[in-house]
Amino acid sequence: MNQFFMGLASITTTLQPIMIFIVLLAMIFFIFYIKKQIDLFIQYQKSMAISLQQIANQKSRPFKDSIK
């Protein structure tokens, strides 16, 4: 039984650097994914702001024309 636990400990010690590498790689890819999603969201917000500004400009034109 003692030999089994020693073998198990040596396997986990061997796999630990590999698992750390895989976890770090997954975290890096996740950060890049989040960055891409944030960039898409910012682009969407800018597009909405431009559209709302154009709508506001179109709505204010007849009001200015009626004052003249």
C-alpha cells in the first residue's frame, strides 16, 4: 500500500508542471477572448452613439426650420 502511495505521489509530482502550463495557457487564451469581446462591445457602443447622434441631428433640423 505504501508503494502505491509513493507511485501516486511521483505521478502527481511529474504532472504538476504540465498542468500548470496548461492552466496558464488556458488563462492567456481566456484573456485574449475577453479582450476581443470587450473590443466588439466598445465598437457596438460607438456605432449606437453615432446612430443616436444622427437621429438627434435629423430630429432637430425641422425644429430649427420652423423657427425661421
